[in-house]
Amino acid sequence: MILHDPSLNMAFRDYGIMLPIAPDRASRVAEFLGKDGALSSFPGPVLDIPGALGLLGEAGSRPVLDRADLERVHQRDFVAALYGDPGRGAPAEGRPDTMSGLEGALLYAYELIDSRGRPHRYEPDRALKPLPALFDTILAQVGGTYLACRLALGQIGAPPGAAGFCYYLGGGMHHARYDSGSGFCLVNDIMIAARKIQAEGRARLIWIVDVDAHKGDGTAELVRFARNRGGPGEPGGIGARGVYGPVLTLSVHMASGWPLDAESLAAARPGRAPLVQSDIDIGIEAGEEAAYVPRLKEGLCGMEKLSAGASGPMPDLAIVVDGADPYEHDGLPSSGLLRLSLDQCLARDRLIYTFLRERHIPSAWIMAGGYGDRAWEPPARFLEGLPEPRR
Ligand SMILES: [Zn+2]
């Protein structure tokens, strides 16, 4: 099952944001799979958001997400700023006054103002739409991540006896933190989806397997903060708000090079580490590409051991943050310290896919990072090569 909705295209340049993200990346994956009958094999049809809601029996019933879904994960003041509550959303400590409210949160998350307060990769004069309008598209993208989880859990489109699988050509905002966006991510769709799925009683233990080039630092922070606050199923007991199930995180990423602003981040937030630990972090040094897949396998086996030890046998759902930016032809300079070949990217994805499938763990895959004209290639080739027969 593939979830792809062209209406969710961020089209950053329409907002004056000049990021090196190809606006047609998701469409190119879908087009490639549509050619020459590539989709005559698994993973089956390409669904858009209305199609997904229809399959789930929820067509036209309500918005996919609401504000409470964000408040389950992020700080309430931060969410209030995003929704434009008057008097809320003062800039975080160490940030200029221009970084307040929704617009300020977007400027900060997409790194559009440099340390001297000047526009950076941001040309508002060329914008076709006001910056705050981007929020609605981001929320719709987050809703897609949640729907991908629902489709995977519902076994929809899966062959008999196989675990559910859904690949969402969107999402992956793994840098968004508890009280701010970060690294081109305003809110954390992964954790918003995971906590909503848990709150609805659809899954207990959820794994997050993050193989983007950059560490899933926001996700790690949100899991760790919730665990420290405490919640049923997390070490720490009953939380002050909400019901949390256990989430375990694995991140395989560049050993260095992220975050770019570690020093200023640490200075702006005394006492808070720039990077919070995932349950398992695996840093790959430049030149260690050949060790990537074996070390990923160790990480997955480590997740299995942690699960058996803490929360029962196996997860009910895995969310795979399948960034294409470790690819050697990725166009983002800061991800150049990790340069997997296409074959290595495919070996990575097939290992995760096979590992989860052998254990009958439903999985929702999200596309995450990937920059430049060739970022569509790893997910397209992975999906093309999936062996299961179509239903
Ligand atoms: Zn990345």
C-alpha cells in the first residue's frame, strides 16, 4: 500500500523558502512505480488521503487531526503559538523577538533567519502565499503519517498472513522538539501519529526505526521527556497528562555533522543537551558505509532485546523514518558525510522490511529527508523491488 496525495506537496518556493528540496520528489516516486506496470506487484495501489479515509471507513467524518493531537506531544505554549492564540508563543530563550507566534516558529524551524537576523534561504518578496499558510499543509502532512499507521495496522492490502505495510510519500519531521520546530521540521509527525494511535488503543508498544542521515533528535527528546514525566508502560509510572504507551527509538545516522548549530543550541538552552539519546543510537563515520547494514542489523536485534526486556514481546507497530539523504547522490551538502550507494540504500531498506516482516510487525514507512534531483531514487527502487504478489 502506498499513500501519496499530491495536494500535500509543500511547494516551499511558493512561500519564498529556497530549500534544496525537489518539489516533485513524491510524484516522481509515484510516476516511476506507475511506469511499465511496476505496480502490478506488491505494494498495491496508490491511495490519496480521501481514498485512505474511505478504506478506513472514515470518509468525510472529521478532520484527520485536531489540536489536542499536537498537545499530546508538544508543549502547550508552543501549540498555542502555532494556532495564533493571543499573547502566547513568546520567543524561546535566546531567540529574537521576531521569532514569536506561528510565523516566528516557521522562520525558526526552517532556519530562515541567520544569527545576525538576516533572511537566509528566504525570499519573502518572491513568495506567492503568506508564510503562515504553510501550517495547514504541514498539518495535512502529519495527518498522512497517522493514516499510514492506520493502514498498516489494518493489514489493508497485505497478502494473507503478512504484516500490514504502508509507504507514505511524505512526512518524517523527526527534528521537531518539545517546544519548537528544528531542522526543517515544525512539529513531529512521527510522535503525533504514534501517540494518537496509542491513545486510541490501536497499539501498545511502537518502534521508531530512523535511518535518515540525520539523527532523530526531536523524536528522541519527545520520547525521553514523556518517559521522564511518566506514563503507563513507560518507566516512571502515571503521567500528569494523557496516556502514553511505550515507544522505543533506534536512530542510525551520521556520527558527526548534526546539529549544525550545536554550540549555539547549547548556549540558548542551558542544561539541555543539544541531542537527546535515542534508546539505541548508531553513529556512522564518514568512510564507514560498508559497515552500515551490519550495524543496522545489530540495532534492530538490540530493539528486539529491549522490547522483550521492558514491555512485552514485540511491538504492535513500527514507524520507519526512511530518509533518502544518506544516498551518495543526495543534494544537501550537510548530509555529505554519509554516502551510501543505491545498492547500500536498498540493502538497508530490505533488511528493515524483512526483519519486520519475519516478526509479523506491521510497518508504516515515511519518506523523510531527501534533497536534490535524485532523492526519489532510493524509495522508488525499494518499492519497485518488493517481492510480494499483489492482491
Ligand atoms: Zn535528514
